[in-house]
Amino acid sequence: MFPIRAIHMAVAVLALSLMPVNVSAQSAGDGLIVRKSDFGVTKTIDRLGIALTRAGITVFARVKHHDGAKKVGMALRPTELIIFGSPKLGTPLMQSNQAIGLDLPLRAVAWEDASGTTHLAYTDPDVLKARYGIGDRDPVFKKMAGALAKFTAMAATKGGLPKQ
């Protein structure tokens, strides 16, 4: 027989696991850093591309997932991915563990949720550091984290992009 306390705890854990999660600008526990955007999906990704390019960071590609869904007759709310990077930051990480190339170049995704709110997300550099066991490049990860926070804030916030 299970003690009543254990049964109550199991019910509470089950109830909590079924509750919807509100993703905020903090790490969502799944390795993502998510922030709300003041703009729609395309404008958010446009602004991120501008911020990155102005900083000398290469934008390699953009993927409009909703267009792909449309091509196969399926509906998807606006969802866009941008792939970007800098060999100056990425190469030292790959020198430590080439497998991180699976997550480099970096990427960010913007999507519109069911309520019409746009979110912008990227993988937390600390998660990449842990995933690939890279312990000898802390300054690189710190710089990467700061840059991602800065550029995504510029992209998602009114008045965030500096004048060129």
C-alpha cells in the first residue's frame, strides 16, 4: 500500500506536468532562451538579421517553416529560422570539440503562438558548453551569451536597433 502522502505527491506532480508552460525571457528548462517580441515573426527575424550584419556576423540562411508547410498542404502559424555565425567565435569552440559543429552556426527561431504573440528563441550557450563538454573556452561562451542577448533584444524590442 502506498502512503497517502506519496499518492498526493504523485497527483501533484502529474497535475503540474499537465499545466501549460508560459515561456518567458528566461531559460525554459529545455536549453532555450525565449523572449517576446514587439513585432511579427518576419519583422523580428529581419531586425535580427540587420543587427547581426551590422556587427559583422554572417547570416547564412533564413528558413520560413510556414512556407514549407504550405507547400505540402499543411497549416502552420508564422515560424522563421535564421542561421548565423562568426568563425572568430565558432572556430575556437570547434577546436575544443568538433562535434559542436552540429549546433554551429548558431540559429534563432521566431514563431507566432495561438494568441498572436511573437517569440524569439535560441539555444543557451551554457547548454552548448555542457552538451559538448567544453571547459576550456569560458570567455568565448560568455561573449556568445552576451552577443545573443544583445542582438535578440535589439530584434525584439521597439527602439532596439541602433541607427546606422
